[in-house]
Amino acid sequence: MYILDLNERAKGFQLLTLSHAQFKELDERKFKLWQKKLAKSPGFPCPISSVYNAYPVEIEKKKNGSKTEYSIEIDNESENEVLTGEELTKLMAATRIPEIIYRYSRYQYEATLEYLKQCDAKYGMSILGDRDMQEAIETLGSEIPKEDTSSFSFDKRTKDAKENASNGTGLLLDDLFNRYDELQDKGLSDKTEEGQELRG
């Protein structure tokens, strides 16, 4: 989903990726709050996605033993957030989310080619030598956007490969919590100016 980080609003809309469980929790909280609002005011818009009447969503990272858990709350005590005309224009012009998340990346393309090479070697096949396959590979490779600089390599099986896979297309929940952990390491609380940047 597209979000605005209220503490870094100038950055504009960012794509936030949630796990199925995280999205389900947010969805349940949204509908619970929405039902309360509708009971008092029929026609009340969605409490988290309204362009003129949305509440901030707060996501908190917690350690439970060796597990990391995320707590999601909707801050309906805060003032409602209203999109500016400029923000609304940018949102309407933004790429549709399915076009972003279902885009075949250079990373996936190169990983698939590597897999096919391994299949050829392991099973004595010659998939990549087939003329039709070579044409398909060329066609697919030419359709990957030039600005996609992600890359697959067995030399980067660790963090680098994961970063290449995401290719910076959005703000992940873990990105926010990594920033929070950095603040904690520096001894800064969420009441400091730096800490306030993460709230929103």
C-alpha cells in the first residue's frame, strides 16, 4: 500500500510492504474502528485511507524472546490527516501497485537464467541452446526497464541479494525498525527530534 511517513512527508508517497499477518491485523483494526465511526456518523470514510479524514497508523516493533513481533495501532486520538492538492495529484499519477509488485525484475530474470543453466548441467539438457528459448530470453530481457539495476549473483546470497531483489521499490516495515534500532543504539528515545521522525 502507498503510505505517507508523517515525519518525512516531503519524501512523498512510499510503498509499504506488509506480511499477510500484518495486513490482516491492520485490516481488522481498520474495520473495527470504521464500524464505530459509522455507527455515529453514517457515510464516514475509511479511517486509514481517506484523502481528507484519515488517522495515522502506528507500527511498533517488539522483541518476544528470540521472535520479533509487530504491533499495529490506529491513532484515532490524533488529528485527522488531510492530503494536500499536490499530494492528491501525485497519488493519482502514481504507478498502480500491481504494476510495481508484479513486475518481473532483472534480478528474477537473471536468477531464472541461472536456474536453467543448472538444469541443463544437472540433467544433461540443452534448454538454453534451443533457438525458441533464446528468442524468448532475448524478448523478455529487452522488456525489463533499463532503470532496473538489480542483479542476481551467487556471490551475493546474503543481504546484498535481498536488497537487489527489492530494488528499492518501497519502504519495508523492517526499514523503519532498523532506523529505530539505530536510534536506540545511540541512546536516543522516540521523544527526541530524531525519534519523532519515525512516528507517523
